[in-house]
Amino acid sequence: MIPLDQILVQIVNGLVNGMILALVASGLTLIFGIMDIVNFAHGDLFMLGAYVGTTAFLTTGNFWIALLVSVLVMALLGAALQITALRPLVGRDPLTTILATFGISLVIQNYALWQYGPVPRKIVEPVTGHFRLFYVEYPWYRIVIALMSAAIIGGLYLFMKYGKHGIWIRATTQDRVMAAAMGIPVPWVHTVVFAIGAAMAAASGVLFGPTVGVNHAMGFDFTLRAFVVVVVGGMGNLGGSILASIFISLLESLATIWVSPAQAVIVSFVALILTLLIRPTGLFVPTPK
Amino acid sequence: MSAVTPTTADDRDLDTRARGGGPSAAYWTGFVVVVGALALSPFVLPEFWQRFATEILIWGLLAMSSDILIGYTGMVSFGHSAFFGLGLYGAAAALLAVRPPNLWLALAAGLVAAAVIAVFVAYFSTRLRDIYFSITTLVFSQIFYVIIFTWTDVTGGENGLTFRQPPFGVPGLFSVPFTRNGLHWFVLAVVTLSYLLLRRITQSPFGMVLQSIRENEPRTRAIGYNVERYKIVAVMLSGLFAGLAGSLYAVQNKFAAPDFVLFLISGETVIFNVMGGMGTLVGPVAGAAFFLLMKEAFSRIFYEYYLIPVGIIFTLMVIFLPQGLLGFLRRRLNQ
């Protein structure tokens, strides 16, 4: 019999990991929903964002400034990538974007390896306190991560719902041609959305950085997880991918009670396969009427 | 959804058939010249490049196998490392379990292992289209990677498995150990036969249905073909040939490691196809040769960071040369 407190600790863990994953996945969903681009390099933007954060942290010594610098740098990089590599692909099959972003992912990953070396880098967490959670000393910082992620996602939601440019983005999602006819600069909306997605990936990378060492291979893991989440949540559905992130992370956390973390990943893969079998449109979307 | 490559049907390999009659004499001359050159290469090349040529053939077979899906059916598989890796581990299991090691048994075991996995993957992944198919195949290959990586008792985990090379022979008649050249010729023979078989399959009515799925899936369904069943068979066939490539790799390298099941191999397979030209069978082999040569050249300049220039070139090719090297050459020649 598994003691209840162990289960509760894992549930808290799952919620915290779920919020980080939700931040990564909502960027991916945003980009897919608006441009039909499956961004294979999303996890690598997350990883590179974390690395930029480590550099900025070493220079400034302040975690929050590092977070801000990383977000800005990665937003610019995202915009540059979109203009150079993805804009020429508009109107082609979405599968070509998966190929192009795969190429970008190889470049980013190996650039990070070349620039920062194979030894993981650590960012010092800005909040060092702990509190007692049953049998473990639980770091406050992890709670801060979850709250920050929620705040960023909430900010995105408000921006999309009420901001003028957020409305432009939603208009472009609904009908690209009509949006252009109404005077919305559609190519630039695409660029900005990709930049926002990259910035969100960077923010999650920097926030997540202190809990593990930052290394060049961590991106792929998150790309894969974000893909699982986005399919389970229903592709292009922001609310669905947030719920799916929490659901998947809870499953994985609970699975670590019985198996090693490396094997716990399989649980989320199985969840994906079951979703595809039972409800291929996604678990967290309303049934179309 | 249109095909991956924005080519018209008459731009492709099947044009020989469409023009009426069998394949042209020029085609068979080219075929004989290329196979002849590959067969004679061990006499000319120094040992390093000799081994390199054998490797290109094996990776070329893997590339061809995925072309059935990517180029002919329009399904981009990001999980071919699973089939390749299972072929590799299947052959390894046979070579370790049976004394003395038997070549044919190893190939058979590799094929069986890949086939079992292929049935499983095909059943689930073909329920989805486009990107969802890609993601599902990717996730499946990752499942097998995790299993192989963590099941240390059986697979040797991270350290992998080492075994002895089986001799070449016909049971009951003769058995001779592989020489360097002998192995090259054996691999060449298997790859050439696979090519001819795959070519026949893609030109058969079955292959035509696959291409029709690529061009217009709803219409193919409307005509009355059971699209799902065709897709399942396509994935299985593709997996089978990828498994064959894996077992050949086991025979050549006498080594199996989880790295060969890792996603990077699947990624490289896709790169081979895109670089060489999807939907041509020969293209992916050329792509494999091009990629491996580029990797070799860039490794000497950039060391382990060779994927930076390779990644840039790949991305540029996706944007500017969507038909790959072969499609590009063909268009230039036709001008």
C-alpha cells in the first residue's frame, strides 16, 4: 500500500511540472493554431533560452533580469527564424515546416553544445526557502515557478482576448485572407506570434533551469512532451493543452512512485496512444456538435 | 492535403511507365553502371572508404524503406529508428543465442523483430494523418528506445551488445568467414535486390494506390479503396525493409547500441529523403551518400559540431530544393 503522503507529494510535483509544460506547450499550440507550423525546434528554443539565461545570470547576477534578457533575446531570434526560414514556406504543406524546423533544431542543439559544452550549467534559484510537505522539505521556488507560469499564460489569454493585437492574431487564425483584406499585416502577425512562442519557451527554460542542470539535450525531451500534450489536448486548443499538460505531468509524477523517472515517460506515451484510439480529436476539447 | 513534394506525377520515377513500354534502355544502362561501379569499388578504394561505401549502402536501404512512406504515400515517418533498431537487436539476439552464429538466422530474426513492431506501430499510427502520424511514429520510436535503454538485463542497456560476425554460407554446403570485400558484395546484393523489389512494388497496382493516397486521399477513398488497409501495409513493408537494413548493420558492425534506436537515426532517415529527392527510391540512396560524405567532410572541419552546417544546408534545401538533389538535376537536364 502506497502511503497517502507520498501520493500527495507527487501530486504537488505533477502540478508544478504541469505548469512548466503548459507554458512550453501553449507556445507550441499558439504557433500551430495560427500558422499551421509544427515547430520541431520548440524544445530547443526552450533549451537555448535557458542557456541565454545562464549567460545573462552570470553577467548581471540577478535572476529576474536574466529572465527578461533571455525572453527578449529569444523573441528576437524567433522573429529572425520565422522571417528567414518559415516565411518562404507559407502556403506549402505543413509537413515541410516540420522538416525545416527539424533542421533548425539540429543547428540550435549543436550550437548550444559547441558554445556551452557538454557539462550542465546551473542557474541559482532566486527563492531559496523550503517548507515542510509531509516527509520532504519542498522548495518554495517550485511553487514560484508554477505561479509564474500561470501568470504568463493568464497574461497571454488576456492579451489575446482584449488586446488590439491579440484580436489581430485571433482574426488571422480564423481567416487569413479576410484578415489581410481588413488591413491586418498578416505576415507580421505570423512573425510576432512566432516571437511570442519563442519568448514563452525561453521564459519556461529560464524558470525551469534552476531545478535541473541546463544541458543541450534537454530540448528534445520537452519537444516530445509538448507534442504529446498538444495531441492529447487537441491540436491548436490553448485551454486543452494546459489541462493536458497538467494531466500528463500528474500521470508521470504518480508513475514515479513505482518506476524510475526514465520509464515514467512511457506512461505519457501510453496516454497518447489511448487518446488516439478512443478520441483522436483530443481529450480536453468539447465534442463537436 | 497535397503531397510533401510539390511535384507533378509525371515528374517522377513512374514516368517511364506512363510513357508506355518497359523502362528505357538508358535506365538499365545506368543501373548496371552504378551497380558495377559499386561492385568494383573495393578494388579501387582504400580500406576506410571501402567500409564507408558499405555503410552508405546500408543507410541507403534504410532511406529507401522510408521513401515508401514519405515519397510514395505522403506520410512522413519520424520513427524509422524503431524498425531499424529492432532489426539490429533482433539480429543481435539471434547471433548471441545460436552457436555457431548463423547469418540467415540473424537476418530472419531481425526481420521478424521489425515486422512485429511494424504491425504494432502501423495499427495505431495509420489512424492519423499528416503531422499526427509523424508525431505518433516519433513517440513509438521513443517508447522502444526507453524500453531498450532501461531493460539492461536483456539489451545490455546503455552499453549495448557485442557479438561475433557470422560466416557466409549455405547450410549443409559450405561456410566461409566474411572478408571485407565479401561483406561489401553481400550487402550490395541484398540492397540491390531490395531496390528492385521496392521498385516493382511502387510500380505495381498496389504502389499506384499508395501514390493516389498521396495525391488525394479523400478521392482515393471515394473511388472505393480501403485507404487505412493500404496505409497499414505500406507502414509494415517500410518497417520490414528498415529492419533488413538494421540486421545488415548488425552483421557489418558486430555491435548493437540504444543509440541506433534513438530519434536521431529517424531524423537522419528523413534528411536522406529530403536531400536526395522523395518519391524516387534512388534519390534517398543518393541523399544518404551525400549526407554521409558531407558529415565526413564537416567532421574534419567542425569536429562533433558537424550538424551545425549540415542542419543549415538541410533547412536551405527544404526551402529552395524541395525535390532534392535528384529532382533538381532532373529539372536541369530536362531544360
